[in-house]
Amino acid sequence: MRACATKGKYMTEKKSSKVPASRLSRVGHIGSLAATLMGRSLLSGAGQLVQAKRPSLQNSVLTNENASSIAQQLSKMRGAAMKVGQMLSMDAGEFLPPHWEPILATLRAGADSMPKSQLLETLTREWGSNWPEHFEYFSFEPVAAASIGQVHKARLKSGEVLAVKVQYPGVAQSIDSDINNVGRLLKMSGMLPKEFEIDSILSQAKQQLENEADYIKEAEYISAYSKHLQQDERFIVPSVYVPLSSASILCMQFIEGEPIDTVMQRSEGERSEVMTALFDLMLSELFEFQLIQSDPNFANYLYIPETQQIALLDFGACQRISEHNQTHYLAMAQAMQNQDKEAMKVAMYALKLLHKNMPSDVESTILEACLIASECLHQDDFNFKQSQLIKRLYDATQILINNKKAIQSPDFDTALINRKISGMVLLANKMQCAIPLRGIVTTKTLGTKC
């Protein structure tokens, strides 16, 4: 399948629905969903009474029908409401019944597109009524749709082919209210156990969405990456077409390519080259650029097999890296290279990944997990899949899953860096190839002060 310079897949099976643009209408959608859930819960509770069982709100809400309603409603709302669903499905998957995963997976895959009439209203409001004069061709069928906006392929009269990302109306203005309302709904429903800290996900979602909703800032990030990578032929960064770009419409160069996971079908050597390039880029972001694209979604990359290049997509989730974090992640990398547990501990306290109120057995488990993870830095060519590193880390950290109260959420920027690192490890595991991580990390950390 071919794809364009944006996150998501071609809209072959997705449906369209009008985006609720006003704050009142968005509150109404949440209220309607809450009423539906509670109505079904009352019926379920009555059924439990008939069967001489004590009614349980959590059991009443956790049904296939309710899960489907939540997924459908959040997909229709898009924006912050959908982002919470996406983050919840990724970060709280172990708390939800198995039958929820296929449903919430739809939130990660993409949103409903907005109907043509609403799209035209948005384009006319942003570009004026004569906007078609700029184009030789404009496809009203979106090639991708996500939580913030959808993307259309277009050709200017000059011949340039663009990926036009159009933000859904109202989503930027409703971030706080959407997230607060969805948070209240989740807490009221009893879907999650009391020990799960939903507030940290809600806070992260707000900050991430505020960044992603500013297309002017995203254009600036694209420009920064273009400068950082202008001499690196392994990567392609789409250029921005400034005359038609604004805070809510971003026009970029349209890039043809394949989803990055199609590299799985290629030789191990080619897979290794791709993953080596991506790990090298991530470490450059952390230790050189002080700027990281923090969304680990595989759809943020395209592979161009003809040139064996990687196109970087969707820069809305970029995050500046502070001197403090750069210094202590560097110290952590060097401590892992040296398998120095005490130095790891110092770095992790500085990054607030460990804290003074943490039980000693939890702290020891985390440090032992770091020692296990450091294996990837002690071989010339490391294969995550063959080493079963992820499985071994999972087995070694079971105590953390059962003792979430002892774990404190790190600062937002630290959480985003960790999420990016985890995403790269998962992609490397999927690719099943050897990566010279020791050499890459040594090169990036040599001569850098910590």
C-alpha cells in the first residue's frame, strides 16, 4: 500500500461524520454518552438483582456494547476526547477486559473523516471563497484522518503535489473542557480500578494536544528538522508550502512511500540499516538536537524502497529537551554502558524516575530491570527479538504492575522521551534484526560532558 506524508492509513474503510465544533455540542456528546452508559448499567444491575447477585457498577459498565459506544463516540468527537481514548488504550491496556482491545484499537488506527460540506466550510473560512484557483486538483476524499485533523492530496497549478492537513473545527478550542469531561466520565463509570492514576494521562493529553493543535509551531519543527538533517541522505523531511499554511491548515510536500513495517518483508541487512538509522536519529535528537519527535507511532515513518530512505512524518508531537534532561539521560546511557548501578540510581533520581518515598523492593526491581536492559549496549550487534529482552523485562517487573501506587509519574517531557525510546525498542523487536547499538551510543556519547 502506498501512503503520503502524514500519519495514518488510506481511508478505505473509515466513515465520515460531522465534527461537533462548538463547546456546547461537544459537552452534549459526552453527556449523551454518559446517559447511555448509565442507562445500560441500571438495566444490567437490575438483571443482576433478579439473579440474586449484588449489582456492580464496574461489571455493568464493562460490556461489549458500552465499549463500542465509547469508541464510536470518541471517534466522532475527535480532538482531545479521542486522544484520551488513544492514550488510555496504550497505557492502561492491562486494566481493561480482553474484548476491549479490538474496539479501542480503532481509536489508535484513526478517526472518522468530516463530511465534504464541513470540509468546504473550513477551507473557505481559512483560504477564502476563491481557494480552488490555487489548485489544479484537490481530492475531497482524505488519505488519512487522526485525532486532530485529516489529510488531503492536492496538486497546485505550479505542479507541486501537497499533503494538506486540515484541522477539525473546534478541537483546539475545546482541549481543556473535552479532557476534563472525559476524565469525569471515566471516573464516574468505574471502568478503571482505583489505584490507576488517570489524572496523569489526562494531564499529558492536554499538554500533547496543545502542541499538536498548533500547525504554525509544527511548521517550525519541520524547518528545524530539515536543518538538522540536511546533510543526512538517509532521511527525507517534507517541505512546508508556506503561502497556504496557517494555524489550522498545514500544507506539506506529498511523499510517496510504504509503511515502515513493510520493511519486515525485506532482507535482514535492509531491516538492520533502517533500524540503525532510526536509533541513530533518536540519539541525535536526545544528545545533539535537543528536540525529539515524541510520538512512537510506527505510522510516523514511511520507507522509500527505491532509494532506501526514510521519510519522517507528523511533527506535531515534537518536544524541546532541557539541558537538565539531556545531561541526565547522557549520564544514564553511560551508566548502562558501564553497568554501574549506583550511577544509574543517581541519574534516575535526577529524572524523577525514582523517588524517595518508593519502597526499597520497587527501587531494586527498577534498577535490576535497567541492568537487564543494558545488555543491548554490550554487544556489537544486538537482536531484541532473539534476546527476548522485552519478555525478560516484563517478567522482571511484574511487581511494578501489581504495585502502581509505589510508582510516581515522571515529568511530562521525561515521559515523552521514555515513550519514544520504548517505541523504538518495540519497532526493533518487530523488525527482528541485529543493530549495532553499542557503537551508536558510544559515538553519540563520546566527548559529551555530563
